[in-house]
Amino acid sequence: MDWLASFRKGGVIPAHPLALTAERKLDERRQRALTRYYVAAGVSGAAVGVHTTQFAIREAGLFRPVLELAREEMEGVVRIGGVCGPTKQAVREAGILRDLGYHAGLLSLAALVNANSRKMIEHVQKVAEVLPVVGFYLQPAVGGRVLPYAFWRQFVEIKNVVGIKIAPFNRYQTIDVMRAVAESGRELALYTGNDDNIVIDLLSEYHGVKFVGGLLGHWSVWTKKAVEMQAKVRKHKDPLRLNMEVTDANAAFFDAANGFKGCIAGLHEVLRRQGLLEGIWCLDPHEGLSKGQAEEIDRVYAAYPHLHDDEFVAAHRDKWLRG
């Protein structure tokens, strides 16, 4: 597989959740089942070791085991791994990804929240010497920072940067990145991470620069329907309505009403209802659904039956769960 051609062509790349037992240990069987679900749903790739996988897998000693499990199930799709931390840690993680057969690293800059642009660019360059880099504009509400146009204009010139996940949840900041790419003239793949505006991003264009797909936590659930939607969104009879529906569902899953406090647990709850996860446990025992979040998920399930893929999951779940 020509992974870079596939990545540039675009598609659905879910951010991979973490399957745990009630004791908060890795549930290898269900972790494999999740990856099998995504591949069977027709995704173009998957991102593992990222925010949706829970950054705490590193402290829990699960970074390599989780990456290894996913790698074993991810033939024929683009394999992206999360890279974070200060430069020494980020370079080490990039090396692990490279050695395990991952194609690129999704580079979080959250650890450099107080660094100036020069330090951040140097950081990216060192990681890019080890592994192709996918930039990550993460919203401040979950640990990111505002990154100005001037930073992105330098960033897009770095050799071995192959794409950017744009997820500031902000229209102005989204345009900053698209403008930087357009003015560089480079062929970089832009993926939306703006879960609050997925469809609009897929329809957006800035001087010839378009989003080729999405790299999204939201697409770790109802994934089969996401693949179908992404392929047809530009021909949808009412894309504005579809955008509102998808955003409304995302608000429930990501717990927007409570500042995204239950964003990971909400995704787990959907997968639990489908029988792919046994429970909604996170590594942090204090992390769970917010008050009223389960009822919001009930509401969007009832309101948008055409967006979920419960029948697809039910038809194949037992096969995916086999050891």
C-alpha cells in the first residue's frame, strides 16, 4: 500500500479509544475488536495513542502494548500514532512508532504550552527527522493553545510534515492553517478535527485548499455511517441540515454542555451500548459521564437513527470479539 497516497486522498480516520476491564486493565480482546470494527467499516486509517486513547496510557505502561495490538489488526490502512511530551519524549515515541510500523505521528504540542514559536518549530523538526509528522491544532479547552498564522506558515515548510489535523473548534483559527498551506504551495493533507463542524469543514475550500477527510474522536463511534457520509457529503441534498445533526450528536457524545468533561466516557458509552465495550471505564477513576449526559445520548440516538450503525455492529460484533 502506498500509505502517503492514501493519506493524501483522504477519508475517515477514527481516533482509537481504549478498552479497559472493570479493574482498569487493558482488555485486549475488546481492544482488538474495536480496531477490527474500524477496518471492517471501511476507514482509510486509524490514530492510536492519541487523546481519545487517553494520554495516560503512557504513565500506565500501556503505550507500546496498545500500539502493538492495533498494529496487528491494521493491515491495508494508514497507521498513525500519537506523539506528545517534551522533545526527548516525543522523539522517543516517534522512534517507537517507526519501529512498530506506523506511518506517521500525530504530534501534540500541549507540552510546549509556554514555548515560543522558534522552540516549537525546532521541536517539530527533531520529531520529523524520525517519522513523518501530522500536525495537530488542539483546542485550548482540552489542553491545546492558540497558534498564530505565523507559526503555521513556518510549520508547513518543515520537511517530512505530511498533513495537519485542524481541531481548534474555531473558524478563524481554522482559516489560519488553511491559508498557511495555500500560500506554501505544498501538497499537505488537511483533516478536520473540528468535531463541532465536521460537515462544514468537509465542504470548505480556501484558495484551492480543501479538507480531504477527518481524523476525529467522533468517528470512533457510528463509524460505518461516517464512512458513507464522508464519501457522499458533497452530494448530500441538504448538507447544512446534516451538519446540524452531526454537531448535535457530537455535543451529546463529547459533553459540550460541561466543557467536554465527559468526552471520552461519552464515546465509551456509545460503544458499550453497541456491545463493543463492556463498560465505560477510563484510566482516571474520576472520569465518567456527566449528569444528564446519558439522557442526551438517548435523545440523539432517537433523533438521528440514520446516523448510527447499530445493525452493522450487531451483525459482526461476535466475529470481531473472537480471540
